[in-house]
Amino acid sequence: MTSRKQLKIRVRARMARTGESYSTALRHVAGPAPETSVGGYRLRGGVHPESASVANVLAHHGVRSGGAELTEALVFGAAGGPGAGYILWEFAHDDSRPVVIGFSSQWQYHDRALLSSLERLGVPARVHRTAGSVGAAGVLAESLADGAPAIVWPDRVGLGYRHLPASMDGMGGHPVVVHGTSGDACLVDDRTLARLSVPADELAAARARVGSYRNLLVAPAPAGDVPVPVLQAALRSGIADCAARLAGTSTSFALPAWRKWSRLMTDAKAAKGWPRVFDDGRGLVDALASIWEGASPAGMTGGHLRDLTADMLDQASPVIDTPLDRAAAAWREAAGAWRAVAETALPIEVPAFARLRELTAAVQESITAEGDAGRDDAARDAAQLWALRAGLSAEPPLGPSERTDLFAALAGALGRVHDAERAAVGELTGIEG
């Protein structure tokens, strides 16, 4: 017990310090985490919710290509790889100003990239949409009875295990895999490495909460392995799609989004300029914490995904017989630029910010490593986290001059992200889909 407690402390401390995911931090501290199995379903972890969900379900079905299982990185490539996008929200109901950053392909559409990955890989799937919760629960039960784990899109608050504040109810979520039942509960894989369950009625309510993807269910039903030529075509198409999309002119869904965000960091006249939005400092820490969690793999959505992109290119290179080492190196440079953004937004040298990072990492570690067994720890740490965020957002620890310096530093860091990613995209040109 003491050894396990000490390991938790060391892993959480590393996650908070580096922004690494639980699996990466654990590997550095104690070696790779062993896979576990619940009811015959393998809990393999993962980084990106969409790609990990598909990869883990295909692994459950025994799907291979060229004799090997499809990795999350290869599925990520088939889905279109990385994306770009930024939104600064302003919510009156709780006076918050969270930041949402789009890091994956077609991030603004809840299911397009996931369905694209299945289509490109030639994997058929049962796709079901309905407004009725009873019908949705019935289809989920049928899928599980057929031995087909299903990917669903619940609202995060409704799932319960993240212990989010009520003010975030209805603000959305990411896909998870439902792979079985236990009594009145459903077994859920949210890139976890231990048994995680949600009461069936709470899952049903969470699935019905967000109108744009109410009760959506995708259950991959592979007929066999993915032929190597199909995988080759899927990767070429996904990489080409990524290059074309990011090289576009959109200031919302292509690389110019980073340049626009950089400008808004110091623009006092623009309606969404940070000096204007945060003129009195209220809500600023909430936004800064959103940047750190959104960009860091230690957060709940997988972070900037640029390391995953580099891994995908390394793995894709021998499959498509195309040298991609320069491209992979360029995306790792971009990953470093994003780490600098996260560090600038929530510098660990500020004690209150260090505590925010520690609590964020602690919640994620409890969910990923312990699942149901870590629920009490996650609840305790989440309560402290959100109380601290609220308090710091109401009474920010940064004065006017400190905010000005911080905004200028973030503008510079985001400008370097834009330059790094423009170079990285340039390395992908010429790959035909």
C-alpha cells in the first residue's frame, strides 16, 4: 500500500511538472503500465479520445494489418491527423472565460474524423442516432449482447467520474467506449487502465444531454483484417487531407488560427482581445488553466497531439514506403512549441498555478490508473481543483503589469507555434491521397 501511494505521488508530481500523460509519466518513473482486462475487453489506455476509442475496439475484435494490431497513432493518421482551432468563450452564468483549442482533424465536428478513419480503413460500423433515450439504451444493449463494444458521446458532467462543476453541465464531452455491463452499471473505457463503471441511467442521461450528438452510437463491426494496401491508402489519404486542411486560409480551422490568437493576446481594441476581455483580471486564471490542460497530455482530452502526430509519421513511413523522418522531427518541434505555450500560460513557479497543475494531474491519474477504485480520491482532488480555480479567477494573483507581460509572452509563444507548424505542414506536401 505504501509503495503504491509513493508511486502515485511520484507520477502525479511528474505529470504536473512536465504536462505528460499518465502513461508517459509512469513509464519514466516505473516502466510501462501493464494492460488489464475486464470481462474479456483489454484496457490499453490511449492519448486521443477518438483515435484511442477506434484502436481499442478494433484490437478487441482482433483486427490486424500486416500481422500487427493497428496502433492508435496509425488510426489517428487515417482519421486525418492533427488540426487547428481556438475559441475563447465568455459565460455569464458562472462568469467564466474558458479556452477551447482544436488539436485534431475536423475537431469542430463531433464524429467526422472518427467515421473517416473507419471508412478509410474499410471497417463497417453500426451508426445509430435517435432522440429517444429508451431506444438509444436498447441499441446499446443489443450491440453489447452481440459482443460489439460501442463508441458513444456522453456529456462529461453526466458521467460523474470527473466530478466537474455543475456550471459545465451540457458543455459537451468526448467519445468513450462502452464495453460491457455489471449489474445496473455500464463498463466504460475512457483510455483507462482499470475498471471504470457508470450507472446505466446516468450514462443514458449523459448521452442525451447535448443536442448535436444526442444518443449517437458507433459500433465498429469489422469483417476481418485490414489489408496492407487499404492501410497504405488510408494513411496517404489522411496525411494528404491533413496537409491540405492545415495549409488553408481559415482563421478558425487552419494554421492561421494560431496567428490570429497570437494577435488577440495583445490587441486591446478587438472584442475578443485578451487585454479587453480580461481588463479587470476576472476569469483570467480559468482561461489560463484551460490552456494548460487543453494543451497538455496530462489533461482529459489528450493535449496538443503533436507527439502523437510524430509517432504516426514514424509508424506510417515503412507502411507507405515514404521517408517521413524530417516530417516527424518537424512535428516534434511543434510539440515543443506547444509545451512552451502551456508553461507560459500556467508557470509552475507561481505557487497557486503549481497547485492547479498538481490537482489537475491528480484527478486524471486517479481516473486513468485506478478507475472505480480511485473515485474517492478523484472527487476530493476535483473539489479542491474547482474551488481553487473559482477563487483565483475571482481574485487573480496577477496585477495589471504582470498580465501585460504574460499576454506578450503568450503572443510570442503562439507565434512560434505558428511558424513551427507551418514548417511541419510543409514537410507533408507531396504525399498524394
